[in-house]
Amino acid sequence: MCGIVGVLGNHEAAPILVEALKRLEYRGYDSAGIATVNDGVLDRRRAVGKLVNLSDLLVHEPLAGKSGIGHTRWATHGAPSVTNAHPHRAGGVAVVHNGIIENFRDLREELTGYGMEFVTDTDTETVALLAQHYMSQGADPVAAAMQTLARLDGAFALAFLFDGHDNLMIAARKGSPLAIGYGTGEMFVGSDAIALSPLTDRISYLEEGDTAVVTRATVAITDANGINVTRPIKTIQIDSTRIDKGGYKHFMAKEIAEQSGVLGQALQHYLSDDGQIHLPGDGLDFSQIQRITMVACGTAFYACLTAKYWFEQIARIPVEVDVASEYRYREPPITPGTLAIFVSQSGETADTLAALRYCAGKVDTIASVVNVTESSIARESDLALPIYAGVEVGVASTKAFTCQLTVLFMLVLKAARDRGALDDAALADHISALRGLPSVINTALEQNDAMRDTARKLATARDVLFLGRGQMFPLALEGALKLKEISYIHAEAYASGELKHGPIALVDEEVPVIVMAPRDALFEKTVSNMQEVMARKGKVILISDSKGLSEASEGVWSCIEMPSIADALTPILYALPAQLLAYHTAVAKGTDVDQPRNLAKSVTVE
């Protein structure tokens, strides 16, 4: 969602804010803006579209001042426009906001009754006007901000800047992440450590309900009850927040290519030299677990669907998988002996965090699979399992997905061992296959040219179908999602056996059908479904290994060969063609690969 940043510094703030916003642009790129205080005077610059438009504006209309706030927007209330762009200003107050103010209509009506005029369509303008209202009644900036925050319902991260106060910023967090960066004679505020890492390596994270009164020398934090608190300052590794394309045209291409390396790092952290799986902290004992609930959104949800097959087939534990945005509203009953697992790349996904909080106190244990170890989901879990993917900038998740799958698979093996579902020999076979996974991934990447050639054919399609059976079904879903996300081609995925129960009506010579079919126990059945497509002149793209292609490639429109791998690990391997087909199709169509329209990397609103 939106990204926010604030600076109380010793140098001109505008270029610092813009550079920080570049590191946050993955959160939203509908518009961008900054506000500064210079010689006591508050001023701002805003531009619609990507951040480069704001940079161009600042060349012609510079903005001086060593104190400032900035924002890159993913639109919720109000279409992208200069008027609706942040920072919002009312009199001597400027505000940047990530989240949604749910009661803004009531507040808007109240403020209108005071004679205040609204000029935007946003919920955030209400925050600025409310603070200005309290200041007009005699409140100082801190008191006005506190009174304003007490009136707000919803989820938000907020930063306030005030006319006449070049050494004051107020930051608040409720539902959306916010961090404080500590410098020498300067302070910073940002949506995450990625934004702040070039400025400082000392970061503290605000907790739910915290408000921080920030000056260049001090940070005074109060919690949701108004009690003064301190939050631990942690030193971050700058290398872990580095953002660059490394010579690739797109972040997505770089992140796809990085998968063998980051998978190797994940394996190194979880696998000992003697072939044992070690979890962080006190780990998990699966011998007493009766049921697992898994909750996530988007690509992470498909990782959970894949893990369901693994947990049930290998560890023999029943698993329920839910979309986070629906889970807590169903108010599902939770039985004793339940482990809840929440999967989120950012660890800040609003729906997933809300589902976690619903489970708190109801389940035996809460575990999370996250890429950001200091995230809200990680901090509120009994056990956080890092995936070690490194910073992922491309909006379409790639390396995070395969790392999620890899960590979940190791969790499955731990569960199976704890429950006696795997003997030593079977466990050793799985571990051996895992250790060979990075090498197999590298081999699969050698098919990049073949996937690019196939993608050029896909680029002309309006509709695409994906088919898969068993553990390939979630990968078909992931493939369809990737294609939709970055190429804007309508794509749907079906369990292969369900094709004849309706979707086959869509098949004609204009609809490519991508079939994910490693030569496994379900191969023959999947091929039978593929033949049903071909009999109706459907254009089949078959993704399989050499053995599968030798048996079933006759008459297909295109085929892509994957290396052979242990059956259980095929979902991790087959994520690569799902990613690369989408990537090359998007490139062929000329869409914005890393920043596709209407999407953002971190979804911190409901």
C-alpha cells in the first residue's frame, strides 16, 4: 500500500525524501508528494503518476527545508490526481497516511458543520482538517495531533508536520507498520527499514497503538493507553535492504534468477550437517498437534494450498487453508490441538494480521512464515520462521514464493518425523532431494529462451487456462495469477479433472491451455484431460520433464522441458515456468513488469 517517510535532518530534506520514496515506490505509484518546513514555513509539492514525475517537478519548483515528510500513494479513497495526492494540508498542518480512516464520513460531516471546506475525495484530508480544527481552538501541535488520533477509527500509519515547527514530527501507528530511525542529531520515520537503511542502521518499530513525538534529539513514545514506553532499537544489516537490479532489465528478472541462491541460504539455516531440521527458538513439537489451520493472501495462499498436500500426504495431519480476508469474518470454531500458520512475505498484510489476532488465545500455537523478521506478524507469533529470500521489490512475488514453499516443506518433514510418519531412510531421501534443489533450479533456468519463445505466442491471447492435478493444481493457480498480475491477460486455473465439469466450454482454437504435468502418479490422468482440450482444437502448452514430453508432446502447440526432480518437490520447481512465462509475456506486451497497474507489493489495508 502507501509508503511514508519523514526526516528531521541536518541537510536539505527534499532529495533525501525522494530517494527514500524510491525505495518505497513498490508500495504504490499512483502519485507522490513531499512537504517541508523551511524557515518556519510549511510548503509542499505533489505529482500524479510515478515518482519520476515528482522528481521532475522539484527540478522546476524546488522545495527547501531540512524537515519534511513524503508519500507514495496506492489509491483507496479518491482517484489518482494531484489534488488527492499526499501530503494533505489544512492550514498549518500537513499529513501523510498509509491505511484507511473508516469513520471519515462522520468526521467529514462534523467538520463541515464547523464551516470547514474539503477539496479532495480522500479520507486522509479529514485527519489534517481535524488537527487544524483543534489547533484553531488553541491546542498546540502535539495536543492537536493526540486529540485527532483519539477520534480516528480504522488502520493507519500517520506522520504530521507543522507550520512554524521545523524540529517536530508526530508519528502514529494503528494497523499499518511504521519505524523510527535514529541518527546523530537527526531522526527519521518510515514505513519500513528499506526506506531508512541508507540514512541509519538503528531502527525501532512502533507497536500497535503507539504514538511518537519526534525531534532531532529525542523520541517520546506513548502506547495505546497513553503510557510512556520505550521500544528496543535494533541494528539492521544494510546489505539485507539493498535495492538494485544487478544488471537485469527488471527486478522481477533478477529475483527469478536469484532463486537458487536464496533457496540455498534457507536450506543452510534450517538443515544441519547431519541431516536434521532445526527450527528457531524452541521450535515446534508436532506430536501433540491434531489439526493445522493455514491462512494467507494471494501468492502466499497458493503456497499454503501446496503445503496442505504435503502435510496431509507426508505428515498425515489434516489441514484447512483459508483466504485471510474471509477467515476471521467466518468466525470459525477452533478445536484443541490446533496449530495456526500464517504466511506473508511482508509480515504486514492487513488481512493476514487480523486473522492472526482472531486466532490469538484460541489456538495452541501461532507460527508464521515471513520474509521480514521484525514485521508485525512475526512479532505477534509464538514462532516466526524466516524464509531468507532477501528484499523482493517486484510486485509479483517470485523468490519469496519458492522460499515459502521450501520452508514449509521442511516444516512438513519436521512434522512427519515428530509423528513417526517418516522413517530415517525416507527422511534422508527428502533431505537429499532438498539439498539438490538449488542445482535443479539452475538447470531449469536454462529453459529461459524456450519460455520466452512460448510467451511471445501467449502475448496475443485474450484468455488463458491453466491446468494441474494434485499438488500441481495450486501451481496452476499461481501461474494464472502471475499472468494476470503483470501481463493483464485474463487467466484462470482449474484442477484438471474439473475441466469437463464446465470450463471446457471455454476451449477453442483462440484459448491457449497451459498444462503442468510432471511425469508423476497423476500424469496419465492429466494427459487424458489435455487430450480432451486438443480434441476441441485447444492450443496446449505442455510443461513436463523429458519422460513426460516423450510420451505426450505429440500435437501440442508448444512444450517446455523441466528437469526431473523428486515428486514432492515438483511444485517448487514448476514455479519457475509459471514465473518466466508471465514475465516474458509481459515484456512482449510492453507492460510495466515491476509495477503493474492497480497493484502494490505490501497490502496493509483491508
